[in-house]
Amino acid sequence: MASTIAFVMDPMEGIGVEADTSFAFMLAAQSQGSRVFHVSPGDISLHGADISLGGRFVEVFDRAGDHFRVVETARIWARDCHAIFIRTDPPFDEDYLMATWLLSFAERQGVRVVNSPAGIRAANEKLYALEFAEHCPTTLVTSSQTEVLQFLESYGGSGIAKPLNGHGGFGVLKVSTDDSNTKAIIDLLTHEGDRPILVQEFLPEAAQGDKRIILVDGTIRGGIMRVPREDDHRGNVHVGGQVVSCEIDEADRKIEKAMSERLRADGLYFVGIDVIAGKLIEVNVTSPTLVREIKRLGGPDIATEVIRSLF
């Protein structure tokens, strides 16, 4: 009987086939002979110590607008899955947190969960990078407007401010001491001093782009450069950044060496890191993307590598 790989993720209907990493995993799983089971995050149930998953077995097709067919609607036991992928898009909110708590029961029964629920909970995507602070830009985390302004003054008068629970470039703002809006921006991001934010020195090299590097089991498997538009400092694709091929350099390898053992220990099997000018910016663990773009630009088929590695 064919193995089942379950994907806890957003609705199938909204997938952008050309660029969706979760869909790439589904295609790879199907190609390897597994049954693909789609699960909505809210359809995970706990029966004593057993987890059941409500969802749909689907057949997937690599074509926009007609990319899946429902084979069967079912409720299955998590213990009968060969693997479960947690691929819900951020933000990491209360619903996301609850899904990881529930899927921890499946992991304790021996089911491979990618990424580990405990690892996801432990790794805030902004703060986790600071576990490897020697590879990061100079960083401050605070809710104090005074401390932010002092920090900016110390690093040339400008920096990047971002919320700790942000994603996709939302709320990432360039701030400077000579901008009359900066105090208001800090108040907005910190909720007038009630919520800490992350502030980093501004790296001029960001104008040339940031690298998204994919690590599988702590090892670099490919990367891509995201180049921002001329009128934006963010390279995120969904805000207009363009992707181009890139080389993995010595600085990237040093970051890999620093992180690999810790990623394995935390069960963070499939990870995307963001790097600017050799500096680690973020560690993406909830739903890293861009494997389809890496393959399209001549890089490895990371999705297939990941699925094969689970058998």
C-alpha cells in the first residue's frame, strides 16, 4: 500500500502553482508514489493521545488554474502517515501555535513531522538568528524609543526596524534620525512602548539584494538572490522583488557551519535563511519558500531531494 504524506497548509484553491514550495513538495511526493493528503490547520483532533487529521486525498497537476483533483475526503490517523509537513503560511499566531502543540503528539508516536513542532515554537524567525549573533548585523531588541534613537545615532543615523512577529517584509521599515516621522514609526511598531521590536544596522548592500539560502538537515542545498525594486528596500518577491541566480560563498558556508548542529538538534529539517553581505538576517522555519524558483534558475530540485530523504 502506498505511503501517505500529509500537508497541513492553507487552502489548495489559493495556491500559486508556479512559485509554491508546498505544492512542489506535493508534486514530489506524488511522483515518488506516495498519496498526498491535504489538511487544514483547524482540522487536527486529539483522541486521548492519538491525533486524527481531517482533509482530502488529492491528485496534483503542475498546471495553473487546474492544479488538483480531490480523490477522497477522509479522516485519517496521524500515526498512519509516513510524514507530516507543517506548511501553513505565517503569521505564527495562536492557531498556528495550537497546531504545533497537537502535532507534537504525532511526533511522539514516531511520525516524522517537518519541521519539528517544538523546533518551530522555539525559533522565532527574527530572534533565532541571534543565536548565531557573530554572523548577524549589529542588532537591538527593545520597546524603548530612546534606545532605538540612540542605536541609530551609533550606526550612522539609519537602520532597519521590524516587528518580531512580522513576515513577508510587512512592517520592515528603514528609519533614520533625520526623518521627522521616525519617532512616530517607532511608536507605531512598539505600540507606544508596549511591544519590543528588532532594529538592525542598515546594510547598504541590501540594494543589490538578499540571498535566500535553503538548508536541508543543516546543509546548504541551494540559494537564490532577491533583488528589490529601485523604489523599495525590501527584496521579498510578493512586494515586487526579482529573483536571480547566485553563488554560495565562503561567508554562507561559515553561517552553515555555525548553524547546522543546532538546526538538527532543534528538529528544523527544512529551513530558509536570509543573508545580506555575508550577514545572517532571518531564519525561516514555518514555511520557507523559493525552491521552485531555485530549480527554474538551474539549481537543484530541492523538493524531490527532501521527499526522497524521508524514505
